[in-house]
Amino acid sequence: MPKESDRTGKPVPTPQKPILLEDLNETPPPPDGAGPEYATDLPGYPADPDFQLRGGYDNLMLDAASQLFGLVIRLRTLDDLPNIQFVHKTVQTQVSTIREEMRQHGYCAVHQEVYSYALCLHLDEAVMTRPWGQNSCWSHEPLLSIFHDETQGGEKIFVLLERIMQSPKEFQDVLEFLYFCFCLGLQGKYALDPKGDEILSALISRMHKVIRQLRGPTPQTVSDPYSNVVHCPHRMRRWKWPWWTPLVISVIAMVCAYSYYSYRLDLLTAEVLESLNAILQQ
């Protein structure tokens, strides 16, 4: 099967199968020599090899990192991660694959480096903020150190962001990726700042306005609700009451009322007559 090509005409590598870390706490350690594909062969994982987690974004950077975004969300909820060494090695392999994919997509070196830097920082921060990750193999060998020879990137990421904001059109894909990272909890140097949440919220709003301007106004109509409605030439017949129905009901009600009061009047009249006869007979 021929490989797909991207916007530059270069061949795009076949996406790696998604590594679904459904339950990291119960994942047994991999056998010696096992590669990243071992994660999809564990009991309890979906057996469908064609199950797709990719292709939901027009932005190729977001599309490539979608699986790792899900991993970050999962890591933030874990109280423990016994097999952290295996997860660390697996994620390292995935990041290497994504970096190569971005290179083959034709992104320039600056885009690739900023993208990789933010991705590594986001993953490292998700682990380091958990008690089980602070003194683990991940903290001794963070992704930022492996791919960028740095250990602290919480301040540099905001310097890079400010430079990107000066040329948002040129760095649109990277800007959108950073926007997702901050929305999903990336804090950087503001993690310990008392006003960090307020500062990050303002930054996210600012980024959203810039991205909205680049993408254009929000569509008023997402979809046509009548586009998939099947036309039915025949309508179901509905029973319709005749126009004189209220008149008939009114007449029947009046007759019933007249009959009731007439009957009651006859009873009262009979009682009065009986009383008069009794008086006359005395």
C-alpha cells in the first residue's frame, strides 16, 4: 500500500497503533525485550487493531499528540503507578515517533523544536506533580532532558510563547497546540504562584482571541438539521372532529341538566302534594 503524502508532498509514516493505558495500576511489567507494541496485547484491551484515535484534528500537531493528551489526563488522576519505568520508556518512544512524523510532514526546525519542547514539558509536569512521580525514574530522566538537554522548562515555555504570539500566522499550528496544553493543565512557572490560575486564564483567553482571528468567525450553523430528513409524500391520516361537534355536546349537556332538574322537581312536587293530602284528611 503506498504511503499517504502531506501538504508538502513528502510521504507520511503510518501512524503507530494507539497505546491505550486503560488501567496503568494493574498493568503487569513487560517481558524482557518487549517493545511499545506490547501495551496493545495486554488482557482487557480492545482487540480491534483498526480502532482509530487519530484523524480528529486538521492541525497535524494536535492530531499526533491526541493520544498523549489522553495519557496526561489519566496520569493526573492516578494515586500510584507501579510500572512507571515501562510507561516512561513507552512514552519516550512515542515522542520520538511524533518528532519524526512532524519532520516528515515538512514543518521547519523551529516549529518542530517548540512543539517537541512543549510536549515534553507537558508530559513531565503531569508526572512530577504526582507524589509517585517526584522521586521516580521519570524525575531522574525527564523527557525534556532526553530530547532538549534541559531539566527546567517552566519559564522558557512562556518566552517561546511570546515570540510565537508576535507571528501567530506563521506559527498557527504550534500556537493551537500550546493553547490545548494550557487548557489541559500546563502551568509551568505559575504552578506555585498564588495568582497563577488567574494569570493562566487571562493568557488562555488572549490565545483564544488570536486563534479565533486566524480561523475566522465561528460558524452560525454547525449543520443543517433538515439535511438528513427523509421526505415522506404521504402523511398519516388524523381524525378531525366535525365543526358541529361542540354544538352537539352543548345540546346533550343541556338535555341532561334539564332532565336532572325536572326529575328533582317532580320528587319535590310529589312530597308537597302528599303533605297537603295528609293535612286535608285530618
